[in-house]
Amino acid sequence: MRKLQIIAAEVISYFFILLFCYAAISKIADFEKFTLQISQSPILNAFTNSVSYGILAIELVVSILLIFERTRLIGLYGSFILMVLFSIYIYIILHYSESIPCSCGGILEKMDWHTHFIFNIIATCVAAIAIIWITRPSRKYILMTIFLLFIFSLLSALVLFLLYEKSEYMIQKENNFTRRFWQHPVDMDKHFTLTSDSYYFAGKTKDSLYLGNIEQPFDLYSLDTSFKKIKEYQIIPDQYDFLFRSSKLQIHTPYYYLYDGTVPIIYKGEIGKHSAKTLSYKQTFFTQLQATDNNEFVVLTYSKQKDIQSLALLLPHYNEYAIVKPELLEKIQDGIFDTDGKLLYDPDYKTVIYVYTYKNQFIVLDTSLGSKKTYKTIDDISAPDIEVIKLPDGSKKMKNPSIIVNKNAFVYKGILFIESPRKGKFENKASQNSSLIIDMYATARQQYLGSFYIPKKTGNPKTEFLITDNTLFAIIGNELIRYRFAQNIIQHFISGEAENLNKE
């Protein structure tokens, strides 16, 4: 009987040699993919380089130990510990992770995660049995072996827990531009071809999507939810003998606003009606506008006193001029280009968000612009790389194009969606060229939530986004596309759970 146990333990050892060698060789054959998969793990992504090389080294070392009779017991203990680690890791991924990566190789990658978990549990038990069979056949040594296996299991669980805690801390507090991608977060639902790429989102009501067109500034377009028919409504302002240069429309149910900050003027009309009345005229020049509530607006303007782009409150019924807040945006060099960004408003959270274009920051404010919180995105560019030259007429111009950190942004129910054109650590260049990368942050307590891809055509098409409920609308070039969110994203609209990011 004892001889049969030794032979069985030897056969089990050969099984683990085959398993670990095959897995290691498969990972080495496509090491870039393996590294990328490790970088998507919520437990290991902060340690991608060390873990990817470490796993390969340990699997090969354990395989060598299993070959020789003198070191076989140590090799079996190593096999047991590895299988315990893998089993606990998969259990955490299945039950506590929003994203499910794969960090296996070869045929094991074809298994689904539940099957893989069962396989690992069986392999763990087989390794434990082989260790007991090799151990001296006495009650004292067998009990000691079982105790050691129990201790190793507890230590393995503790190691993974500590890795998870440390990884989460590093991702949120010391992120070195490592993204965490969700699996199948969006599905394309409907598609509509527009006549040109000059359309933009004006807003949405319960049953219609509204578009504006920069080439036809006084036309408002509505599209029903079936994406079958687009209607055009011409807006007739009560005065329009101005030189319009950048007119845009914005829906704020049940009204719409037509505005042009170069005049500067704001019109107000009721959705479905053609006539629009002047609401504000010559209060301040502005480049961006967000309607907040009760005919109040936040605008991006210019402070002559501080020589800086500034956020300002525009209150047509209370103030003759806008209330400029030059202290809210951070001037590093010129105060114009380095403060460029995207102005957003979240009606559900009553917050104003400003996302910087050329650095890894966004700020969150209340509607009175009285409070300010500054947070970092996961990008690693903390200061704009901008060189500004002054032209003979006194105007300023960027000498060379700066690196764009945050290209576009949209906020919905406390979740900030940022289109980032930059490739993160361990990411595939081909995926970046064929897709738009969307990073998500919670603005209630500020946390990086994850990222996902949206397919795009080759080149650099103009993009626009609008998000509502479980739907993402995207204009990519002249294509209007509707995507449905998966539950792993929708749950954040409900919970709003988040932790603090880096504060400044």
C-alpha cells in the first residue's frame, strides 16, 4: 500500500510538471497578452511587472523541484500553495470583482471561470493528498502535515488580501496610468447616419433626442427613440441682427437655450415652439455655457484683471454683469491655453464639473461656485506642456500642439465619463487606434471606477457623447450610435459608491 502511494504521488508530481510547464510556456509565447491581462486584475494590476515575471519563475522552479525525488516534497508543497492562491484569486474575482480578466495560458484559457475554479479546487486537493502520501506513515506526522497545509492556506489568503488592499490603494492614490477595463460593458443597439459631422448633442427629453448643427445654428433637430425619423425645427429669435460665430443650442426641459458667447447673447424658448426671446445680452463674453436651474448659468469667460480664463455665474434677472471667479482655475503659464477644459453640469447631483484638457485634473463645484474640490485622473501628466507665443496684434498662440490628456467629457448621476486619447500602461496600441477609450470616475467621493472601449473608424473623427439611464449615445464622425450599458456600469448610477482620489 505504501509503495502504491509513493507511485501515485510521483504520477501526481508529473501531472503538476506538465500543468505548470504548459501554462508557463503558453504565457511566454504571448507574454504581452499575459501582462495586459494581469494589468486588468483588481488584485494584481498595481504589481503587473513583478507578478507576471514572478508567476512564470515560480511555476518553472516548482516544476524543476518536482522532477527530483529529493526535492519532490518541497515541489508538492509549492504546487499546493500555488493552487490555493489561484483558487482564492478566482473566488475573489467571481464574487467581488466588477471586471473578470484572464491570466491563464493555453487550454486553461478556454475554460470559463467557474469551471476553472472547480479545476483548481480539485488540483489543490490532489496536491494535498500527494503530500500526505509522501509523509511518514505515522499519526503524528500526518497531523503535522495537515496543520502545515492549513497554515499555508491561511497565509495564501492573507497574501492575496494584502495584495488587494495595496493594489486598490495604489490604483486610487498612486496610479501610474494603469487602466482597469470591464468585460463587455456596452452593446451597440441602434445606428443612424447623419448628413454630416457637424451635428452635436443639444440634450434629451423622455421620448426624444435633440441635436444641433454648427452649420445651421438656428435649427433644432429631434430624433425619436426608434431612430427612424429626424425632424427639423427652425428657431426664430426675437432679435438676430448680430454677427454670430459660435451659436449652440442646449435643452433644459421644458425649455431650450440658443446662445452665442461671441455676441454675447442667450435666447430662451419652449421646446416645440419656434419663437425664442432674449434672456441675456452683453452680460459677459463666454466660450462655454451650462444652464443650471431657474435661468441661471455657469460660463467659461475671461478675467482681464487676472489675465486668466475663469468660471463665472451668469444671472440674467439679478445681475447686470456676470460674477467672475478667477481663483477657481489654476494658472501655470499663460492662463489661457493651460486652463482649457470642458465645462459640465450634473442636474442630479447639482454639481458643476470642469475637466482640464491638458493635465490630469478635474474640479467639482456647487452651482454657486462657492466650494471647490480638485481631483486627479489616472493619467500621469500633471502639468500642461505648452509653449505660448505672442502675435504682433497682441493675441496669443500655442507654438506647438500640446498633449491632450482629456479630449471630451460627460457627467451623469455623479459619474464622470472622460474620453482619453492616451495609451495607458500595458495597453495595446492596435486597440487604441481602433477604439475610443472612456475612463469613468465617481464625483460624489471621487474614485476611478474603470474604463471601456467604444469602436471607432480609423482616423480622428469628431466625437460627442450623451448618457442617460442605461444608454450611451455617441456621435462619431457622421454616425449616431446608441449603446446599452451592462449592469456593471448601471449599478454605479444607482449606488454612487466611491472612495477618495488624490486631493490637492
